[in-house]
Amino acid sequence: MFAFALTSQNNTELSYYLPQNVTYNTNIPTPESVIGHPVGKWHVTHDKLVQYMYALAEASDRIAIENRGKTFEDRPLLLLTITSPENIKNIETIRNNHIEATNTDTAINTKNRPIVVYQGYSIHGNEPSGSNAVLLVAYYLAAAQGNAIENMLQNTVILLDPAFNPDGLQRFAYWANTNKNINLNPDPNDREYSEVWPGGRTNHYWFDMNRDWLPVQLPESRARIKTFHKWLPNILTDHHEMGTNSTFFFQPGIPSRTHPLTPKLNQELTAKIGNYHAKALDKIGSLYFTEESYDDFYYGKGSTFPDINGSIGILFEQASSRGHIQESDNGILTFPFTIRNQFTTSLSTLKAANNLREEILKYQHNFYKNARKESAKQHTKAIVFGDEKDAAKTFHLAEILNRHKIIIHDIKDDFSIDGKNFKKGYSYIVPKHQKNSRLINAMFEKRTTFQDSLFYDISAWSFPLAFNLDYAENVATSNLGEQVNDLKLREGGVSAKSDYAYLVEWHEYYSPKLLNTILSKDLRAKVALKQFSLNGVNYDYGTIMVPVQNQKLNAEDLYTFLHKAAKASHVTINGVNTGLTQGIDLGSRNFSRLEKPNIALLVGDGISSYDAGEIWHLLDTRYNITATKLDTKNISRVDLSRYNTIIIPNLGSLGDTETKKLKEWTKNGGTIIGYRNTVKWLEKQEFIKAKFNKTDVPAKNISFEDASNFRGAQRIGGAIFEAKLDRSHPITFGYKNNMLAMFRNTTIFMKPDSLSYNNPIKYTKTPLLSGYISKPNLEALAETVPVKIKNLGKGKVVAFTDNTNFRAFWYGTNKLLMNAIFFRDEL
């Protein structure tokens, strides 16, 4: 058996994978004829995958191919539309008819209308059996002949996404291929099965892209979400891998962990489709399981996002060989075997779709019909959101809604409700009565009661809280202004040329980008530590002042430079001609000079790549701030004096030499900013003094079978909590409200300082806003602090218990990191 596995791995014929009861068109190129090796001998690189997809499209009249954009590394984001030649010719008519069926309440004709199936693969790059199986799926659909395949293609439009994550797939293929032995070695200890940091799972900025279907912050996500809403597929499949010692999983997942907004019929149809997978896997002798793992709760995953959009999401998880061949509890696991299971369930999906076509088409029609019926009851109601001081942050939430085809309007006039001011140009309003009303409910909901206490992912994601926006859920539609069809970010600029000074409020989301541009030009800028008023404008804590005199640019050139920088940053700069104000004058000692940040971001072994990637992405893509990615293995030999700020994302531990060097650097004037488990490390290594609340829940009357669930219920998988701010503290500059919604997914409960002014952010007595947390953890969290700021010698240590930059869509707390970076000397 062992020798056979080694031999078959390198000489896998197409017959191992493909159904043999059909004939294949010899004019269609096989994968090997294009990529140069049999499927499964090597891990296909993305460039070869692209090459083959184009070769198929050239050879087959069943395929249309398009490039929908590029990844961060400029790899194409391909989509193949595969159906009968007749359908290809009429594809736009078919699409329009399909969409129209979701827009009407009258009975639809399902007799001759094709079902639409979106099949996507390997959103995690180091789960490559999916994208390797695409070679076979696309070949089969292009080359297979006979009545069965032709009837299926006539009744089905297949949207084939060969690689959800091209950059990660390429990174992992390089690793697996460069570490492959000629004499295949299944020993799990071989280097082939242990990627170096950060691994191939993520995209360029180290994001788990299977969490971005709802936030839509990444280019790969934007391409596929545009395709999704353009077509509204009936079924969407998401092909993954799991641990080597597992078998094969397909949905449904654990029933009690399905989101309550998902219709019951959705899960029933998922189970019906699952019967086809079971039959297909039985036929080839592959083990599998269902309904005992994973879940359908967080709508930001590929297998769950369709469920709130009238579609049926299907998750597949294949035990991973993590290379070419590996020992497992189920025998020798070969890469071709993993590919065959993914290929087999790709075909069983299409068979299920074809056989259940009319039932599934009716389900989608009724989903939207019922959604409109439900929302009609609130036809006079709308949701308004905004921030009268921050147009950009408001815009970016509107941008997400726009990507999801949710109708938004400008507000007709400025108005106030419950003490919140909504200003034209800084607010948007969403009517509740519209097609995607269920998606709106999912995005805006706050939920604190649950059927289950275990979650595969986060339990809360309320978007207005994530963006720290004012909002109201039941305002009258009489406040609706014009529908927004051309969403644009508010322009910035300088209000007037000055020979004295320029002032910039710190509230706008992109103010840090502007400040970085100013400091990078070696211009002097100061921050106001107190409030003041000038020319009828009330300037808050954190206002930035740029004096005109004694700068490296003359007054004319300074104005030109600032106007260009303000425009690029979408920020308004006010030119003023006097330093005399109501409050602190512009020459006051309460204006503190700022220094350009020189940042090192710790990456590498011991650091969470997710957390590091989120910070890298934030600095690089939004604020144009260059940070040196400093590998932990290089700390001991790097001159740290060139940096004034070192950011340590979620950290396990560092060696004694590295720790000592970082401590000396901090004592000499550097600023350490640490996140999550780094807080515990900072306390242990005596960078800070901190005390923590502990929860020790006794396991009473818990059986061995339930022990794992008991422990899992004590986790905070991701929930939202309310904190009170001291807005006069520099760490909170730029926040106009006294309360802030904060995301947390740790059980690090840091006790407040005995001096109240050292607690600029503090959780309230009843802090839960949305999501699941156990009662003991909630009690331990109440009135603790999420940040501690301490002096260490001449330097500073800023310790955050949780992630302020979560998954690139938690815009509302990004400013906390920016404040720690730019105002480090004022903290």
C-alpha cells in the first residue's frame, strides 16, 4: 500500500479522477498538455492555473472567461462562465431573467430557466486541493460529451472561480514544490509539511479572506462580491481543507449554531444537497461527516454569506496532505486523493443543482418575496447613520452597503434625534423597505441572546458600532433625500491661504494621513492639548496646528503643499490669521510639537500574522505610513535607534536577548505599542505593572463528553462592548462622543489604575452591546480597562488588551493606534 501510494502520486492518470462512463472531446486540451505535469504531481502555481483556464476558454464554446481585477500582487482574478454554447450566446438575457425572478412577487416560470451555481476554491492558499481540482472540473465541463452533460449544461450556469486567493495559493505552491522530495516522504516531521511564517493561508497583507465576504475590504473580495450580486447564484460552494487526521466534511453544520435570520428551508435544502455528496463519496469509498462541526452563524464567511442573500452556501473541508503525501490516522494521505474528493463533490453539487433546480429556484424567488413582504411593514421607517465631524468614516460604511446593492439616500436636511446630530454630507439614510432588507438586518443587528454558546467565528459584527458612528434605527422616511447612485468621498482642501497658521481638526478618519504627509515633508506641526475657539469654530482636543513662519517652505509654497495634501487626504484645513482665541492661544504651551513617527512592526515567529497584517495594511494602504516589518529573529542584530515606535502585535514570547534589547530601547526614549497577549508578556517582563481579573469557573456536573463545549463557552470569540472615554487624554483625541464601542476577543481583563486620570478608556458597569460572553466573563470585564499607558525610563509603553484594527473593517478604533503613534510623547 505504501509503495503504491508513492508511485501513484507521481503518475496519476486522468482516469483516477474522471468519470469513465463518458467520452471526452480530444480537441479540448488536458491539464497536463498545458501545465506540463499530471494533476497532483506538483502543486499548481497560479500562473499555470491561469494559463490553463485561458487555454480551455480558447478551445471550448462552452466557456467565457473574464478578468475581474487584480490582487495586491497584481495576479488576475479570473471567472469562467460555463454553460451550453446556446446559453453562452444568450448569457446576458439569462442573467437578466434570473435577476428579474428575484425582483417580482408574481409567480415565476422555473420550467426552462437555468440554475446558477458559483463554485469557488482555495480561499486559504495552503488549502490547495480545491484549486488543483479546478483543473479537472474545468476540463470535465469543457470536454465531457453525451446527453447527461449536455442537459446539465443547458440547465445550469456555472460561475467557476478557480482561485479565491491567488497570492496565497502561489506562496504555498512554491513552498510545497521547493520542499518536495523525488522519493516522496510521508513523515509529518518533514520540512515540506511545516511552512515558514506567515504561511500560505492568507493574502498579501496576511488576511484570512474567508472572513471578508461581508466587510468587503480586500480587492479579491470586492471582485467576487460584485459577481455574486450581479448574478445572485442559487448555490455557492466554498472548498477548504482541515487537519490531516480528519476525513471530509460537508454542510449542514451544527444545527444549533445557525444564525436565526437564516430561513429553516435553507438548511433543509442544504441537507438535501448533502445527500448527493454522500452518495458520490460512498461510491469512491471516501469517509466523511456532516452536522457535527462548523456552523452557519457569521455572515462574513463564504459558506454563510449566501444564506442571508437568498442563496445556499456549502462548505467543504478536506483532510489536508499539506504537501504531496503524509501519514494520517486514516492511512497514507496523498495529494491526488484530496484533489479527487474535491472534484467529486464539485460534480455532485452540479448533479444536486440539476435535480433540485426548480425547488431551489422557487426558494430564491420566495426568499426575496418574503423579505419584501416583511420589510413592507416598516415602509415608513429607515436607519440613519453618520458622524457630523467625520465624513470619511461615514462614507466607508456607505461604500460597503453600496457594494452589497443596498439602497442608500442622502438626508434631506440636517436633523437631530436622541441627542445625535445628523448633518448633510456627513450622514446617509437606509430605507428598511427594500429588496436586501434581510441583509440590512444582519449588518445592523445587535444580538445578546443565543441558542448556543459556541461559535466557530465571531458572534457580533454590528457595522455602525464597528465604525463608531451615530445611528438611529427607526427614523421616518420623510427624512429621505436623493438616492445615492454615485457615491463619492468628500473632497478636502484649504479654506483660505494664511500667513499665520493652519488648523486641522483631528476628527476626520484620514487626519493621520495628512499629518504624516506634513511631518514627512519636515514641516513643523503641533497638537492642541486643550480645546479652544476661533472664528466661530470650536476646536477640540487634538487639533493640529501648522504655523506658517520659520518653515522650510515659504508661505505660498506651504499653502500649495497643504492644499494638495488636504485634497489627497479628504480633510479640510482652516487658514487663520490670528493666534488670539477663546481658550488656549496658538502660541500656548498647551500646543505640543510633534515628531515624525519612525515605526518598526514586529513580524515573524511568535507573532500572529493576522494581527500583524491588519496593522501593516492599515498603515500602508490607508495612511501611507511606511513601517519596517522587523522579523523577530533579527531583533538582536538590528540598530533599534532608527525607530521611535515599535508595534508588537499579538505575541507569544521573545527570547531573553531580544527582550532585554527592547527594554533598553524603551528606557532610552522609545515607545512600545503592544496588543492582546503582548499585554501579558509586557507585564511578565516588567515593562508595565498591571493586575488582572481572573475567571475560574468550576466544572460542576459536566460530563467528559461535554468538557470541550464547557471550555469553549468560556471563550470570547468576538463580541462588542461599551467603554467610557476621557476625551481630554491624548489616546482618545479625535473622538467626539464620551462612549466608544470596542471589539474584543480575549479574556484579558486588566484592572484600572487607582488614579482615575490614568484610565482614559474604561468599560462600563454593563458593557455588553452585542455578541456572546459568559456571565462570569462579563462580570470580570465590567469596569476594567482595555489600555494601560506607562512610563519606562524616558520611554512609553502602550498596552491594548484587544485588537483595535480587527479585519480592516473596525474603522471606529483605528484612531487609538494613530494616537499612540503620533502623540506618544504626550501620553
